[in-house]
Amino acid sequence: MEVHGYQIVEGLLYTKEHEWAKPEGQLVKIGVTDYAAKTLNDVVFVTLPKVDAKVEQSKSMGTVESIKAVSEVYSPVSGTVTKVNGALDTHPELVNSSPYGDGWLVEVTPSNLTAERKDLLDAKGYAEYLGSLMSK
């Protein structure tokens, strides 16, 4: 699905801060949306939490630095970081070129995905939200 030239992937959960969450078994993979990646422009550095760090839904868990700005990354879910995308240390541009693929940020073991899911948008809801931002 596409809204104003920005890709939105079905089956993911989204935040209004432009992060996505992909439940995969007992884990949730997290990244930034195509909108965020294109808005940031050229990503040059990514700061992420360490493995075993606790993250909280809607709280900052790191930053993405581009040639334009430094932006906070907010966790879509609460839980414990189980994996960090180490490829971003040497190739932060993956956030731009593959935000839903190789540019993912962290994997988390969620502490309460069932309850927190209500605070996230599905692809259709995010598309409507993005559309409303674009029409302002």
C-alpha cells in the first residue's frame, strides 16, 4: 500500500511517531517507517539500546541521525531488547534504503503486547493517519 509515495506494509503495527512493529512468534521486530526514512533523508548514525535493555512503549529508545537532524526513536512496545541490528553500525544508510527490511532497528521480547496493541495502528489506520498529515 502507498500513501503520497510512502510505502506502508500490511501486517505491521504502526505508531503515530512513524515506527513499525512486526510480531514474529515471541518477538517483535521494530524499525522506522518509509515516511520517517525519507523525511530524515541521509541517515549517518543510529544509536540503539543494548541487548537486555528494557524499553517502554512510547518512550525513546534511541536516535537516528541524518545530515538534516537527530530524531528520537520511540518504542512501539514495552519489553526487553533481545537483538540489535549491528549492520547499522557500519551501514546506517540501510534505514533509508530498506526501512522495512535490512534497516530494522531492534528485536524485543514484549512484556504485554496484547494490552499495548490497542495503542498501535494497523496498516489501514496508519495510511489514514499519514494521509491526514499530508493534507494539512
